[in-house]
Amino acid sequence: MKNFTSVHDVPDIPKLVNEAVEIKKYPLQNTTLGTHKTLGLIFLNPSLRTRMSTQKAAYNLGMNVIVMNMDKDSWALETREGVIMDGDKAEHAKEAVAVMGEYCDIIGVRSFPGLKDKEADYREEMLNIFLKYVGIPVVSLESATRHPLQSLADLVTIEELKKTKKPKIVLSWALHIKALPQAVPNSFAEWMLAAGHDLTITHPAGHELSEDFTRGAIIEYDQSKALADADFVYVKNWSSFNDYGAVSNRFPDWTFDGKKHSLTNEAKVMHCLPVRRNVVISDEILDGTHSVVIQQAGNRVFAAQAVLQTMLEEME
Ligand code: CP
């Protein structure tokens, strides 16, 4: 596994999931594997879970960690080709990224989409600059179109909690007040389908995701039908893909609450966090016994550790 930027980088999904499950049982079994190796964590956008869980995973493997919050700690980066750099960007990403590669053995990068220019976002400009110029393995900490560390943790959580071989998994759009990326739902759909799960996606008309990620899923516009007998409900808002980046608050009844939950098969309720209470999911659900969002966030450590461990083992 040279890089970890999507499910397509993973040669054996069940093996990686099993490794994460084993690491959860014995997180300190490999505390010298990463001795004298450095992980760089480069954030172009805010983070709580990704930053702390990946840092903890690296420490569990004995790695050193350098964290850069680019907006506060470094120079503003130019990404355009052939540009005359007489504006506010002091350094081109080509040099900055190549230099980071001199100081680290593995690098993680978080770069959100602008949600203005679909083609530019879906070209993954910043992630691709890292892949081209850094010269060391790259781990996506959430890119413009995918969040693979989150999806791996989600899959581990489902494997831990499922009561049948083929649980009914539903990805349900939810209300929000801001334009959010499609990265989490794209990635969740891609990982669930690649892992062989049946997936139903429900959302209002106009919030279709790109078929590149959802091909093979059932798309059900009637949320009540979609939720019927669900074993897992992954609640998530995303802005429109077709009317790119548009925010819709025309669907107030898409907040996930107890009434919607009563349609399910006592479903476990998932969300990647952060979550806006009583907009996306109601208090009664988040404070109730069906929510698994904290377990899900806890599993981010073991997902990240499985990925880093695989990369370190391949360096030996
Ligand atoms: N779920 C997730 O990636 O959380 P952060 O944005 O806080 O890292």
C-alpha cells in the first residue's frame, strides 16, 4: 500500500479491517516499528478527530509526529501552474511539498474542496501535488472528494456491531445550515460497496452524489421506505453535486430524530462528527442508546494505526 487516498489503494479490505480490530485489542504490540520514523500531518483545514487519532496512532507505533496547521504555521501556498507569483501566496506547493518530503517518512494531508468549481475540486489538485512531489507515502486526512480514514473506521465499527452477515445499511442525507463537502458520503458509499455490503442512499431530489461513488447502491428518495428495517443509519449532510455546492434548507423534516429512528430495526446511528445537534440529529438520538458516534470516533485511532503499520512494515 504505497499511498492511502481511497479504497482503491487497499489491496485487501477485510485484511486491513481485521488488522484494525486486532490493533484495538492490543494497541501497544508494535511500539518500536516506527522508531526514528517521522509522520508529517499537514492540515489546510481544521480538525479534531483526524488530528488527534492519527497522532495517537503514530505514537502507539513509536513514530515522531510533526503537525503543521498551514493557515497559522506556514506560508500561503500557490497551486496554479505557470503563474506569476506577485500576489499574496509566498511559496509554490511544489517546493513546499518536496521539502516536507525531506523531513518525513510518511505524510498525511487534509485539503477540503472550495465547493465553487466542481472540476477543480474533483481533480484533487492539492492531493495530487503531494502525490507527485513529496516522494514518500501519502495518507489522505480528507481530500476534496474522499475521507478514507473515516470510512475505514466506519467499516470497522459496522463489523464490530453487526448482528447479521448482511446488515441493512442506510446513508441518509440530513439538514444543515452550511455547504458541506461530499467527501464523507462519497467515501462511505465507495467503501461499503467495495466491502460487499448492500447500501441504500436516501436524500431529497437534487442531492444525488456522483455515480462514480454510488454505482451499485439503491437510491431511495422516500426516506421512510429507505429507513424501514435498517440496521445501521449513517446520517450526513452534503451540499449538492449537480448544482455544485448549493445548500438546501428546504427540507426541515430531514433532521434525524426518534420518530425516524422508530422506522428502523433498532438501528445503530452513525455520524462522522462534528454534528450540529437538533439540526442534523436530535438530542434524544445522540444522548440515547442507539448512537455509536463516540465508538466510531474512537475507532479512528485503530484505522489510522492499521494504515500506518502497513506502510511501516512495507518500508522494512
Ligand atoms: N470526522 C472527522 O474527520 O473529524 P475532524 O474533522 O474533527 O477531523
